[in-house]
Amino acid sequence: MPPITVMLKPASGLCNMRCRYCFYADEMAHRTTESYGIMQPDTLEAIVKRVLAFAQGSCSFVYQGGEPTLAGLAFFEQALEFQKKWNVNRVTIENSLQTNGYAIDEAWAKFFARNHFLVGISLDGPKEIHDANRVDAQGKGTYNRVMHAIQLLQKHKVEFNILTVVTRQAARSTGKIYGFFQRNGFAYQQYIPCLDPWEEGAQTPYSLTAKDFEQHLKLLFGQWYQQAMRGNLQYNRYFFNLLAILNGQMPEACEMRGVCGRQFVVEADGSVYPCDFYMMDEYRLGNFVTDDFETIERRRQELAFVETSARIKESCKGCKWFALCRGGCRRNWEPVTGPEPRNGFCSAYQGFLEYALPRLQQLSRMLQERRI
């Protein structure tokens, strides 16, 4: 088995915020059991034991939600103890956590620093943009709480990156968002297009159009490229994955590999799903408490989850941008059972790549020649 990554939801979909565009709240509403509550210690130990018995070389545990910090600091201390106890193959273990930052205090920051956690912080930009959608249970903006959390991570030298959801409003404020991140020294950034609810044709005030997404990508790339040419090449996940492809490397982002990967996303009861965007009853693969990897893989094959992602992208093979685009994320193709499924952001990627390719190729050459 190659290095394995397992994503756990220790607090299921529970959250101390009420982000208006939360895709996981939408998924929970489409399954029999909406929330599985907080993961119990025996469930956690069973998962860690099974995963580490299977892993070889390295193993990554990624904690997401909902909001994973709601499981409590003691949960993560226990997780580390279980990792030490059951690391029978002596693999290298890495831990990371994606958080809204709402509950981060000194104790959390010290824990992350002491145990070398990579932390992702969800921040949509300056206050007026962030607070438009990322509100707490009382409907109040959370910008100040999140910025305080970031200050604590910086104080304790915790490695962190910024995750930004690109809504319609955010896409029209890309320059403002990028400038804000630069002024604050946030050099590691990831932007993800906002998802519409599962109902076909559903539209919301935050719905992102392909046209807006294309303009976002172009403006963001233009500013990022200018900095790179000044000798300041900063991490942008999408742009770095494009450079990896141009350099003949495998992109690490699953949506840029041309086919879905073999993911293991684990709910608080131990149930396993093939993707964070597909954690609904019909996609359940099994349970790590009771099922081994072979059983889970048989269910994945029965669902043809990976095969479907490859099949729908056959229509892309004649596109001149397919070698770079790879068809994008399967979730953006839904409904994949339609007569002519298509990535809803297809035109955005085509327009952006037409615009950016010469400069991407230039940066690729400069990287190979170690000039940046």
C-alpha cells in the first residue's frame, strides 16, 4: 500500500458557526442520520489501529468537519497517543486540521506547535467580505475571532495556510482579497469555488457563475504572477498544481488528476465515504470499526465511483486544455447521470488557461532553471 491519507470528521457536521454556503450542512440534510455527534474514544482507536496496520511508508491524518475543534483538545491528545500505540509498521505520521478558527485559544495554538500540526484556517478576506457569509450561531460576523486565532498561530509559530471560498461576491472582490492577504503576510493560499446545493438548478445569493469564476482566476493569477516575477513566488494551490503538470509531475490536487482518487473520509461513527463531497447514504463504503480495507474497496468498485469520474470526462478528451484542466472535480459535473454531463466551470477554466498559459510556461522554465 502506498502512503495513505485518511480524513476524519471527529465532530461530524457539528459547528459553532453557520456559514451560509456550508456544503456539508447541505449533505447532512440529504442523509438519514444528519449528525453522528462527537467521535467516541473507542471508535477513534479502532480507526487509528486499522489504518496504521494497513499503512506503509507514511500516513496522514486530516481532521475536518463541521468544526473538528468541537471534539475538544483531549480528543486530539488521545489521537496522538493511539497513533504511538498502534504504529506497528513504524510509518511517518503527519497530522493536519482544517478549522474555522472560532475556538482557537492559547492552549490550542500551543498544542498545534508542540505536535507539528499543519493548520488550515478558513478566511474569506477582509471583514466585510468574510462576514457576509461566515457568521456565528447568532448571525454575527466572525472576522475578529478568526483574525485573533491567526495571531495566536503566528505567535506560537504554527504552520498554517488560508482557505478561501470563492462566492459570487468574493469573485468580484478578488483584488481586494489578494491585497488584504499580502498586507497580512498570508503567503500560503487555497481558493475553492463555492458549491451550489445538491438540488439540480438550485441558485443562491452566493452562487458562483462560470463568468465570475473566470474573472477571479485571471485577476488572481495576474497579481500572483507579478509577485513571482519580482522574486516572490508564493504558494497558490491551483497555480502550483498547474506548474507541476507542466513540469511533468503528478498534481497533488485530486480534481486535477483526471480521475477521482481512492479517498477515505470517515464520519464520527467510523463510516467511510469516497469523498468529502459525497458523504451521503448511497455512497457509504463501510465502517472502519467493523470492515477491513478489502471490504471497503469492494464497495467502492460496486459503486464505480472512480470509474464514473473517468467516464464522464471522455467528452473532454478533444479539448485542447484537457492536459492541464483534466476535467476538474466530479462534484462540479453533477448530475453525472444526465444525457450530457459537463463541468459547470468548464468555460471558466478554458478562458483562464488561454489567458495564463504563456506565463505559466515561462514560470515553469524558470523553476526548472532555478531562477525563481
